Amino acid sequence: MSPAVKRTVEARFVKLLFHKQEHRGMRLIEHETRCVRSGEIHEIVTTTHREAGSGDPIDRVGFLGFAEMCCGGIIERGDPVEIAGQVIGTVLGFDECHYPNHYNILIAVEETLTADDLGLTVEAGIRFGAQESG
């Protein structure tokens, strides 16, 4: 196995969300990576628009909540996203409709998910770009 090429970004949920929308109107920004700082809070959103690219509309979404980054690092398209030791999907990209307050980090999944669907609690962890242990 080759060494990790970047740090796994770990975060903790600070606010949970429980709703889904079919016509949200988010748009993927052109950038496939975003730097995050320790302490920043970003919104975590699931979507079934798995093949979307830059500028594409994102309508079918499920909201997990807001998560505080526990360390700085890079989150990028294709990163596996792990909650409670299970990969739930991969980073699809970012929507910046609320920036500079926060990014929406969009997670490509099989079926839209909310905090309820995953049994999330405040302080539950989420990991972006988790490396396989060897």
C-alpha cells in the first residue's frame, strides 16, 4: 500500500437536520477541492445526483446537519465519507450559495439521507478522505 497523500479531515456534528427536498436548486462550483480550517462549520448534504459536474443543478437532497472541522485539511471530489465506521458515499463537490458563512459539502449517495436515517447525534463524527488502514 502506498502512503497517504493527504490528511483525513475529521469533523463533529454540531447541529442535525432532518429534511429532504426534491427541487433545492444548488449548483456545483467549478472547484473540486476546498481547503478547510480547524473550527470552521460547514453544512453536510447528501444527493443522488452522482454524476453531476461543475455548474450542474443539484435538486434531490437530504440534509445531515452542520459539522465543525476538527483539523485543517483538504476536502476533494471523490473523497470517501465515513460516519460511524461506515463509508456512506463520496464527496461530489461544493455549493457556495451561503458562502462565506459556510459551504454545502455535497455527498453522492445511493439514496438521500438525513440525520434521522443514520441515527446521528450531536457530536457524532464524520471523516472525509479516510485512508485504509494497513
